[in-house]
Amino acid sequence: MAPSPLLVARGLCKSYEGSRVVDGLDLHCDAGTVLGLLGPNGAGKTTTLRMLYGFIEPDAGEIRYGAKPFAAHRSACKRMIGVCAQEDTLDHDFSVERNLRVYATYFRPRRADIDKRIAHLLDLFGLTAHAHQLPAQLSGGFKRRLMIARSLVHEPQVLFLDEPTTGLDPAARVEVWQLIARLREQGLAIILTTHYMDEAERLSDQCLILSAGKAVAQGAPRELLGTILGEHVAIVPAAQIEPGALERWALAELGAAPARVLHDWHVPLTAAQLVAFSVQFPDARFAVRDPTLEDLFLQLSAGGPAARPRTP
């Protein structure tokens, strides 16, 4: 029998000034898994996160942590939650070690073994040698490690990571990825938001795609790509095709205009559509590759078929 999810939300709704920002959203996240919460700007990701960890109240819907309704067991549920925001919220007057220690005092009951817990986190995140430094003395990658470590000091079961690698160099990003993978292996349920589609594809067990406050698709990354975009993406130099011809064909045959990236068109196609494309444009030279979440993101931003609500 499958374990119960650590986080379940049903029918979440939130409006601001008469505009529905989140509209009937359902989601769940199990222990030892990463749920990628994805979508273009304005899709409702931030509002969803803030409702899930209690920063704002939903207008409708229910949130449960384990068997506990969040609304009725707020203190107990918050004890289960760790939040690592995108913004730097470290206390820059305190050392690395002191940041962890002070943050731990916010949770009740207080841990009797806090010294052991802090030492463990400093070791796990490679911060032991920096324990007595101020955050300003750390690199961007080590600051991010400290923020994630701080969000775990009370040993939560559910961790929210909001854009965890924004602004980091490639090496530091990979190091954070490795830490996230290790935390997943330790049984944490992790909700991840990111605009780096390679990051979402590498880390997420399941992705929930939002558009205009609604869930438009949910599933494992590769399954989503095959279902929504097809097996291939054709990269077509714009100069290869008469202006307007590709857009007209795509609207008629695919139901959406292709994405334009600099001087190339990116056209998601099934195998049958790829054949039809080749017949329609026999003189065009183009490359074909596997689809990625970035292609799905571009479709969402363009308001194509992927942006239309589907049953998750």
C-alpha cells in the first residue's frame, strides 16, 4: 500500500481585487520526492507557495500536512514545514552558526540536542569551516547552502525551495542540486519552484505546470513532454521559410504558433507531424532534437495548447 502524502492541497483558490490568481488548484507531495511547481511569471506559483506555508490564507480549499488539516492544527503543521525563500533573509549580524541557533529558537518544543543538530547541518552542507564567519564573507553558493540548512534546523518533513539556485554560477548550482538530491534520499518531501528548466527536469519526480492560476498538466517530466509536446522539436532557421508560412501551418496543424528564439523557430512535433512538416516544407533545412521542459515553458508563455487546462 502506497504511503499517504505528506502534503495535500485540494481546491485552493485566491483572488486579489477581483482577479483570480489561483483557481481550484490540487496538488500533493510524498515523502522522498520532489514536486516541481512550474509556470511562467504570473502563473500563480508564489501565491500557491504562500498559501501552502501559511503566509496568506486561501479564499477556498483545504491544505493538509500528514493527517492534519492546516487550518485546525497550524502550530503542529508549521513544525513540519521548512521554507527557503528566494530572497536573502539571513541575519548578517550573526555568524553562520548563530544564524542556525537563533532560527532554531523559533520552534516549539525546542530541541534538547540543538548543538548536535547544528553540528550535523554544518557538516552536511560543508559549512563547518565557515561556522564563525558572517554571511557577508560567504560566496553566493555558500549563502544558499546556509539558507537551506537554516530551513532544516528544526528537522521538518516538508521543505519549500523557492528558486534555490538563482544567481549562482554553474558549479555552485550543481552543488545545490547534489544537496537537494541527498535531502530527497533522506525522506524529505520537497516542493521546488525554478525558472531553470534543466534544473526542474533533473530534480523533479513530478511536475505540476501552472498557467493563469490553474493546473494545466501534472506528471513525471518525460511523460509530460511526450504527452503534451510530442517526440520531437524541430529547430528551423527563420530564413529557411517564407515569412508567415510556418506560423500559418503550425496554427492550422498544431493549434498553436511555434516559439521564436532569436533567429530560429522551435516547433514541437509528434512523429506524424514531423513527416507532415517535412512534406510541407521540403526545401527547409532543420535540426531535430528531443523536447525539454524549456519547450513546454515556451508553449505555456505563448498560450498554446499546453496552456489549456487539463486534468492532472
